[in-house]
Amino acid sequence: MGNEVHQAGSQVEPDRMRFDFTFDRALTPQEIAKVEDIMNTWISEELEVSTKVMNIEEARSTGAMALFGEKYDDDVRVVSVGTVSKELCGGCHASNSLDLRLVKIVSESAIAAGTRRIEAFVGTSALHYLNSKVVEIDKLSSKFKAHYDEVFDRVEKLMEENKELQKELLTVKSAQAKEKFNAFVNQVIEIDGGKLFVHKMEQLDGNALKEGVEMLANKIGNSIIAIVAGTSIFVKVSDDFVKKGVNAGKIVQEIAQSTGGKGGGRPNFAQGAAKELDKVDEVLKTIENNLKN
């Protein structure tokens, strides 16, 4: 990865390890695969692991790697793995690289600015990790009735189809909402200064509900609209009524609090969620009576 890479910490266990290093970006999948290939090649070369205690200056003169900022005693333990690695080290779990059998990197992430972390399984743990992935891929292959290397394309195609269906569904929901709200025009109540509409209805998609409220407000002019659709609460108040002291946020809070939910917003528009739906009728009736007066 370049000469700017330096070890910044590590943890070594019999079946796994993590390695922190200085680097200013995430590794690509290709780079991670190359790192794995290099390590697994070293493992297959049956490199002997040897240890030697020597003076710190002598260790440095042999090219042994030391961690920057780490404090060492006068005598240090130098661990060599064949000719590919030599560093000051407190210990290791293998006497030969072949003892590791296999290494598999399972994650690469940032832990601080300019510092990355690789985590890997080795030996039996690496095999179990790979086997568990194979099992999941086989499940998908069976579900899609496709070879494992075709599964990704099948999933991508399915996701694209799902996006298109979601778009079509939103269009249908929007049309249904507009149809419902068109019918509400004839149900508004005349009050001093404009119109009032307080209503409970079945659950609607949030965007469709908001569009419906906006459309109704545009059609009836100066108005107060309070709707509970399933668990969703929407209240819209025209500017003229806001000037008179009517506050959409406070109306939503009253409905939400009376039904065990939460909500709030601006004086001209607010939304929230109700929980105890059996109380909705009663609180809407109270609000309607108050707003009539």
C-alpha cells in the first residue's frame, strides 16, 4: 500500500487478529484480496517462526520493526517469520506459518482520521466463516434456482423491479388520496373566517396524506384541517387563522397527548403520531367543538 503505511496497533488471538495501520483511505476489495493472497502465500511457504532476545540497539540494526512511540526495555524479544517479517514482539501463537492454515480478512474500517483497521480470522475460524457464507449463498442459489455466480445479477434485477413497482404504487396511492380528498370538499364546515374540516380515516401513505391535505387546503381556501389517518396526525392552518391565534402545532400536541402519542410543529403545519386509537374520536370531537367556537 506504500511506504506511508505503519503499524498503529494490533491484537493477536489464537483464532483471530486485528491490525491497525496508518493510511488515508479505505482499501478497495481488490487491494484487500491482494493482501490476503500475500499472507496466504507466506502461510503455504512453511516459514519458520524464531525468537531471539537481544539488545534493543542490536535488534534495530538487524532491521527489526518497532512500533513508533512504544517504549522498550534494554533487552527485547525479536520474532522473525522466515525472511518476510522481523519485529519486536511480546509473543505469538504459531511456531510455523503453516500452523495458521488460512487467513481471511472479514472487515476493513476507519478507527480514526488517517488510521484504518483490518480484522481477520485464521485457521479453523476462517474455514467456519467461509463455510457459513457458502451456506447462505447456497440458500440464495436454491431460492433463485440459479448458479451461485448468477445470484448477484438476479438480486440486482429484483431490486430494480421493486423500485419500479414502488414508483407505480406511490402513483396509485397518490391518485387514491386525491380522490378521497376531492370527496372531502363537500364535508367541510363553515366557521367564522373560513372552513373547518376535522376527520378520522384509514391509514394512508405519509406522502399521499400530505399531498391530500395540501390539495384540500388549496381548494377550500382559508381553513383549519385536522386529520387522523390510522396513527398519523396532520394539521394545517391557513395564515389568517394563525393570525387569530390558531396553532397547528398545539392542535397536534393535544391529539397526540390525548392518545398516548407524540407530535408537534409550526403554527401553520404540524404532524404527529397517535397510539391509543380508541380515544381518537373523542379528542377530535372536542377539538372540532372548540374550533367551531
